[in-house]
Amino acid sequence: MSNNIVYVPTLGREPQGHLNIAALNQSGVMFGVGTDSPVEMNDGNSYRNELSRMVNAGLSDVEALIAATRNGAIALGKSKELGTIEVGKFADILLIDGQPWQDITELKNVEMVILSGRIAMNKLTVL
């Protein structure tokens, strides 16, 4: 979109919020992802659930991942620094056991978290 507006829908359990997602997506609306969960209570489930709801409402798994990454950076006005894996950009990275671009629910299978270039969580075994 030429005006760089990012829409972050409210996708609770009620289906009314889901009705226009597919039509908005087909019209070229850029989506972002958010959660109302307090930081101290956020174990990631709220965010993953929001992504699953976006897919159930009409986005593809890839489109939901883009909403959570690139489009989030655009919404923050930080697309030159964040949102995609490119030389010179900051990157917090999740390593997932699975292919979330084909099945968004596989985001629950986190194997490693890298924050600011340091391993923050590691379930992988080193041989």
C-alpha cells in the first residue's frame, strides 16, 4: 500500500472479528500482529494464537509470518533496521522444529531463541 498503513485486527475467539480478513487481504491491506497480554504474563501463546487466528480467518501461513515480522517493522517505522534477515539489520531469531510457513501452529516447537546475537534459550543438543 502506498500510505504504509498496517492493520492490526482484533481477533479474539469471537468470529465476528474474522469476517473481513480475507477480503481485506485480497484488497492489498497490510496486516500486523499484536497482543493485549501483559508482558509479565506473556509466554508466547497469545501471540501464536493470534497468528493461528489470522490464518483461520483467511491469511496464508506465509502472510501471517510476514505480518509478524516485516510488517511489524514497517508499522514501527523501523523497516531499515528490523523485520527481515538482512546484512546490517538487527535480528532476534527463533529456530523452529518444523515449517511454520506451511503450518503456522508449528511455531510452538521452539528449539532456540537468539536475542541481540546471543543465545537466550537452547533445546538443541550439541554433538
